[in-house]
Amino acid sequence: FIIEIEQMSVVDLPVFKLSELIKNLGELGIKVKDADIRHPKAEHIRSIYEAIIEEMIDYSFTDFVDHFQPSMQMMDDLDYADLHTDLGQLFADTALISVMQGACIADFSMDDILRPEFKRVKKHLSALINFYCFWANQRNEYEQLVEGRNTITDERDNLIIENEGISMQLEKAKDVQDSQQKKIETLKDRAGELEQSLKLLNMKQCELQKESSERKYRAAEISDEISKLNVEMEKVKIACNSLRGKIVQSPSKVLQELSNKRSSLKNEQESLKRSEEKYQKLKAKYEALGVVESDVTEAH
């Protein structure tokens, strides 16, 4: 706190009237009388300064004194122990001076603690109260800023936790994706193999379709040939049936018929010969008649 207030510039602060000063101190919970300020006593005025400052620094000057005051055992071991009796209070007063100067009360000194004067006490208390009011306003803003910072910090922490959770989910998702990618690659390889097999099957199917077409054409030719053979077989059957009707059961009868046919043929040949001889005779007669007719015609 001392470091922060020392960075403030020195300003001229208003000095309260005595009545206003007593009223303002009362509002801070410090009860004083008119005579306490007009006829200031070092111990009382020091306690007023410390009470106001303790509100701002949240630390007790009594604890400060106790912290720096040597223990009784140490005092027994020190030479000239009487000189160290008020060592803790000396450190506390030095700290009080530093705080007062840091609160824009640049002329505050050890004399104002050990030998306070009315005008300077009124001036210093007025300045300290003004500084306290300024500090209170700034503290409200500071607390709001701290609250806002804490809220933002909490949100940041939540976001960090959420981000870590998302990162873990992303890692899991990445692992799943990698696993899925491997499966996809395997499926792609399998798909490539199946595609190659399908091409081979398509080629085989085309060959089978061609072979099937050729066999169908050959089957049609065979069917036509069978139909033709069936027609020929029907003809053969008819011829067989015709020949079967001409086949005789008795060879002697056939021989007799052949003999009869030969005799009949011989008779026909003899008859034809006689007819030929008769034709020749008639022809000769006809020619002779023709000559006679020609002669008769010439005779006329």
C-alpha cells in the first residue's frame, strides 16, 4: 500500500473547520473532543493517525510494534538495553511518517508525532481524512475491478477446464478418426479388389454371353437340321411303308409272276413284231398306190 500511495503526486488538500473535523472523525468511528485537537497530546494524536491508517492498510500498528520490539531475553543480552526499549515504537512511527508522506502530506515529520501542534494536527487530520475518502472511493472501484477480475479469472479457469475437456474430446475424436481412417483405407483396398474382381467377372460374363449367343445360333442350326431330318425321315417312312406294301411273303409266287411277266413280255414282243411286219407290208402297198395315183394323174 505504501508503494502505491507514494506514486501519487502532492496536492493541496482542503483544511476542515474544527467542528467539521470532529464530525468527520466521528463518522469514522473515532470519538474526539474539541480540546483533544486544540491541546493535542502525542499519544492520543498518534492513536488517531494510526486508527485512520489502519482502516486503509488493514494492519495494526500494535502488531507492528510487537513485531520489531526485541524480546525480554534479547533485551537482557543487549548492551545499553534502555536505548532499545522503544525500538518497536520507533519503527512504527517511521512507518507512520512514510504512510503520511505517501498520502500527499509531504511535510509530516517525527515532530508531528512527538510534539503535535493544533494547526498542524488540524491540517494533517484534514488531509488524512480527505485521503481516506479518496481511498474509500478508489477502493470501491478497486473492489469492483477485483470482483470483475475474479469473475474473468473464474471464467478463464472455466474456459481452461472446458478447453482441456474439449482438447481431450478432440484427442479421442482424433483417435476415433484415425481408427476410422484405417478402416476406410482397408475398405478402399477391399473395394479396389472387388472392383477388379467385378471387371474380371464382367469380362467373363461378356465371354459367356458371346459363347451363349454362338451356342444359341448353333442350336438354331441344329434345330433346323433336325427339322429337315424329321421331314426326310417322314419321307423315308412313307417310302418304307410303300416298299413294305410291295414286299411279298412267298418267293415262289414272285418267281411265278416273273415267269408270267416274261411270257407275257415275249408274247407282246412277238405281237409287236407281227404288227411291224404288217405295217411294212401296208406301207409298201401305200407307196405303190401313191405311184399308181401319180401315173394316173399324169395320164390325164
